[in-house]
Amino acid sequence: MKKKEETLFHSMIKEICLEMDIKVEKLSYDWVLQLSKEGKVRHITRNLFDNNPQATGKIVADKYATYEVLKSQNVPVIKHTMIFNPAIRGEFIPKEGIWNTVVTEFEKSGKLVVKPNDQSEGIGIELCNSLRETEIAIQKLFNQNNTAVSICPYYDIKTEYRTFYLNGEVLLIYGKTKPFVIGDGKSTIQELAKTLHFSNNPNILNPYDIPEKGKKVEISWKHNLSGGAIPTILEKGELYQEIEKLAKQAGKAMNMNFTTIDIIHTTDDKLYVMEMNSGVCGTIFAEVVDNGYEIIKNIYRKAIEELFK
């Protein structure tokens, strides 16, 4: 968690605890928040709350394991295929090696998304348009000592939605629009992108192009807020109900109590769970959306209330 987010998150939790008469202490160089009230002690580490079972939290932190659990219970979920690092997990490598699997999956869709199996915020994710790009992306992650990577077919996404789920209830759904800039006819895309909200730098598409004045240009294929994507709260309606239903189905299947569930809406009008998150992060939303701080603070308050029931 970046320092700015950490400060905002801790400030929010401290405010909630003050309002609820809960003692809060920072331990282990501020990594652990210890909450105490009436003999009960609960903990928050980073943005991981004590609400979830330990095993479930481990599963959700693993993209392939999440896919397997959701698929086993007939929850619509984007496909993941596990590719183990031969240098670290050689015992899981088939006799024919890993490359046959990669080629087979690439040929099905002509594009692959390569991901670290246990990262978040879009870090290390690459869209590969050729087998050469795929091989480079996988090897890069292996060189960074990733135990395994997940490869996924490319889905043509209309909008990505984040849902906040607590004990069978969806508290918030917002859509994420890919980050974009508006050309001024003289600045490069990279220069224009400096005005956007980044907590980590994305790989900006065509950074040195100079778009004509008034032209809208997407600077990334990803939908992460940390990469400059723009959140918009989804109003109640038919689409909201469909996403809510899928989120509840996924939360129940995974036995999660408090989580965010990312759901994609494809251009062919289908909904799939993309991933679930054991850490519930809403700090960027809190910063960039009107009344966002109070919205996220209220969600955290409800989660903490559940901890002390």
C-alpha cells in the first residue's frame, strides 16, 4: 500500500473507531491495526479485515484457485490457466513442458492476458498479441521469482465493475472507465497523462503521440483506478440487479464475508467474475468521487460493526 493511501485508510479507521468507542493501536511498524472493545480484540493488516476465514482469504489471493472454486460451483468466471515456474515448481510441470499449454490457449483467441497469479492493482499484467510477446511476458514474471503465472483469453470488455460485498449484501457498485486524455494539439499523450490520478504508473499506450485538439485517446487497456481509470457509481436498475446477483453468487460460493468482487460486462453483453479481493481497498475511490470518503467510510464501519457483534 502506498504511503498516501495508507495514511488515508488509517485516518478513516481511526475516525470510525473513535465514533464507535473502539480502542485502536498501530503495531508492527503500522502494518497492524489492533482494535479492542469490551474484551474483544480484532485486527486489520494493510486492507485485510478479520471478517474472512483464513483459508478463504488465501484462495481469493490466488487467481487460479479463485477460478477453480467459482467454476466448480457454476459461477460465470473468466478462464484462468496456471503456468508454473519450472525453476521453482518443477514438480508440477508436465513431461511435455509448459509451452504446449501456452500455444493451445493462445490459438483459441489470438490474444492472451498474462498475470502474476497473486498480485493486485493490475501490477505485472500484460496483454499479448503474439506468441513472442506471450513468451517474453511469462519469462519476465518468472525472472521476478513468481511461483506461477495465470494466462487468460482476452475478453472484449465494455465496462469493468467493482462491487463491495459484506455478509451477503452488496453495498456499492461502481463502473471503471479506462483512463483517457483529451488532446490539445501540442502535448504528447505522456505529458497529458500527468494530470491523471496514478498510484502506480501504467504502461501508457503510444506515449509520444500528439493527439489533435479535442480528440479523446485511451492511454491504457486496463481498468485499474491506480492506473488512472475513472470510477462512476452504478445507479439501481436492471444491470445493477444482474451484477448484484452475480456478486452475491460469487461471495456465497467462496464463503467470503467481506470482499470486493470485480465483474466484467463484455461487448457481447455477458457478465463474468474477473477476480475477488481479500483486501478491501476503497481509498482512491474515496479521493476522486464526490462524497466518496463517506461512502467508503460507511462500508468500513459496517465491516467493523460485524467484527464486534
